[in-house]
Amino acid sequence: MIHRYTLDDLHIVLDVNSGSVHVVDEVAYDVIGLYDEGRTREEIIPALLEEYAGRDDVTKADLEDCCDDVEELKVQGKLFSPDTFEPLAGELKNRSAGVVKALCLHVAHTCNLNCSYCFASQGKYHGDRAVMSFEVGKQALDFLMDHSGTRRNLEVDFFGGEPLMNWQVVKDLVAYARSVEKARGKNFRFTLTTNGVLIDDDVIDFANREMHNVVLSLDGRKEVHDRFRVDYAGKGSWETIVPKFQKLVQARNNKGYYMRGTFTHHNPDFLEDIKVMLDLGFTELSMEPVVCAADDPSALTAEDRELVKRQYEDLARLMRARRQEGRPFTFYHYMIDLTGGPCVYKRLSGCGSGTEYMAVTPWGDLYPCHQFVGEEKFKLGDVWHGVTSPEVQEEFAACNVYARPECRGCWARLYCSGGCAANAYHATGSVKGVYEQGCDLFRKRMECAIALEAERTLGED
Amino acid sequence: MKRIKTLETRDLCDSAKTGGCGECQTSCQSACKTSCGIANQQCEKTEK
């Protein structure tokens, strides 16, 4: 399978199964397109001679050469390469069955903000307010180390609700992990996801010393941010948090963080929010489409999504311009490493929720990921007894690129690895469903990411 | 090739022979938390 597209004046052909990326001119673009339709060179050459009549540079001999090149790339396995991966699907998970390498620790099911669009229902996950004790957190870290097999790198995200509402426990858990990781042959990478309200010098010092990554919630423009991200008195949080975020980011040398925003029906022109983040001095950015029920007032409409897709293209143009000006910035979804990216096993095996990645509630229950917390039927077990509902885990273990018939015809399947199980479940009622609206935006993001990277690579040459 | 420039990319078919160590990051842990993309992740295998 191939995928052809054009962004501005760049024609790109992706060979889905080999991962090859070709930048072509409009003639080769058409030649490859006709091969893809099953046409032979004997049909292609006269057809294109007619189409390009009047172009001196498009001769019969030239088209013969172009067809030779396409056929050579096919022989090399870089165009029209066959899909031979299905027998491998699930192999990585089978090979590492029972191995856990990442936990999302819900250290606080409570929040000091009252954002109506919160998927976690203001941090409570449709349950009672609670905070995690040190003992539960320590048991979670022991569970992770005990079940991580030979994996060295272990990821732990302090999440909520708002994790800074249980900050001492976070610090104590990090200290515990650091005290044992060497002897256990492990390397903990901690992430903190915060709304910023409680950031102070102590948080900045500790986070910048111990957190591999910090995720800071900011939606961009003040009026956009303050529409949803308000305290319990209804007061917006933008004025409070922005100086704190700036101080924290500056203190960590502008690295190892993401400014993470959500855009909704109220701001599908999210590029304006990205520009505000840039103006505030932030350069590591992530903006996510809201995930909510289709009838929610915040949900993106079909019309919004078309605007969002144009915004993604404009974002790519802005990134190109800033790169050329020597003022580059990062957009999480446009980061792509064509030479050093994930192997095919990773690309086939899905996101890892419920198998290598789990979420832990304040009272120690295990769920497949943070987005399933509160859905009782997805409870996997707890940090003391491990997985006690193997049938739930099997459902997640069976998620891979080939588990969803719709993915077989999608060119982007080896970039998303089958998509988000939680989004699929919330959109279709099944973790093996397809959240098509999310897929639509994902494909556009990948087109822009690959085009930007192709342009950068060609510029270096 | 006159009309086609092929970028250097990791050969996925080849990675089937050497990949699968599992050391790489879980998919949505680092930033987004609401979608799944693996394209932006680094391979952490030291010998490929």
C-alpha cells in the first residue's frame, strides 16, 4: 500500500509497509499513482505524454526512465512493498506477557480547578475524592519493579486530579524509588502532569531535579483557557499559573516539558493559542483535540474538524518559517524520527494499555489506563494481588493493528499502532472499535509531520 | 533518480529481524494522554 499527498509544493509518496518516504515531482507523482491503480507502463507512458503535452521536459524517454525508477524501487522493497507483518502482530506482547513497564499513579482524585471538559470529572473519575497514601504508592512501585522483568527503563507519571494536592507523597515516592532503583537494576523516569496552581519554589526545585518530563496544562489564549480552567469560585486560572509555568520552564533550561492544551468546539482555531504559548516563551508544545461525548457542547463538529485540519497545515507552515528564522519550536505530534523511530513490533502492538501500562487509583486498584479509571468492569486487579481479572487483560492484549478491520485499509496504521483503546471504547462501546473522528485528525497530523521532516532532511542535503 | 528523492528511513521489514526489545516508552505516557501515536517515539534499543 502507498499513500500520496501534496502539502504546498511538496509531493510525497509513502510506502506504508517499508516505511519509505519519497519526495517526487508532479510527473513521478502521477506515474506512481497510475501504477497504484494497476496500470502498466505501456498504458502509463502514452497517458502521461498526452497529459503533459507541451512540456519539453516530459518526453517518452524520460517517462521510460521514471517507470524504470519506480520498478527499481519496487524491487528494492521501497514501493508497493507487501504487508508481511500480520504473523508478527501480538508477538511483542506475547514475548513480554506479564511485563509491566509504566504506571500512571493517580496520587490525587481531587482537583483545585473545576474544568467542565475534564474527562476525569474534575479529578474524581466519577467517584469519591481521595488521595493516595505513601503505602499504596510504595506498593505500586514495588509491583512495577517486581513485574518489569528485564526492562530497565520504568516510567511513572504522577497524575490526578491534581498531583500537587498530594505533593509530599509524590516526593516520598520518588525518594523511595531512587533508594532502590540501582540495586534493582532499574531506571525510573518520572513525569508530573499539573495544572500549575500549586507550583512554588519547592515544586520547581524538586521537579527540575527528579522529573524526566513535566506536562503543564495551558490552553493558550487567556479567554480560551479561562472558559474552562476555573476554580470552584468560577475564577479563571490563567493569571495565576502562567508566571509559575514560566519560572519552572526557565529553571529547567526550557527542556523536558510540554505545554499541553486542549482545544474544543470553542477554539478550533487553536493555532492562535499556540502563538500565545510561543509569545509567552514556551517552545515545547502539545495541543490535543477534546475527547468527550458527541453531544457535549465542547465536542468538535464536522465543520470544526475541517477548520482544525487547515490549522494543522498552517501550524506546519509556522514551524517551517520559525525554523528558517532560527526560532524553532516543537509540536508533540509533529515529532518524527524517520531513521530512528520505533521498530515494526512496536508499530503493530498497540499502545500497551492494560498490559505494559496501567493506571493505579488512590486506593491501589489497577486499570488498563487513566482513561478507564472509574469504569468498574475494566478493573484489572490491585497492586497487592496483581492482575486478578485476566479476561479484561486479554481483551487489551489482543489489541493490535490487525485487530480492527478498518485499520487494514488505512495508510497511517503503522504510525498510530491501532489507536487509543479508550477513545475507541468511548466512541463505539468496544476497545476494538475505531474512533474515526480522531483517526481523521491523526492522519492529517502525520501528513504534516512527515512533510515537515522531509523538507528539513532535503534542506540539510 | 531524476524525479524521485528517497529519504533515508528505518526499514520496517528489516526491523522485524532485530526489533522488539520493548525498552521504548509507552505510547501516550509523555504528553498527550488522550490519543495514541507511536511515530514520535524513539527506539531505545542500543544495538540495532
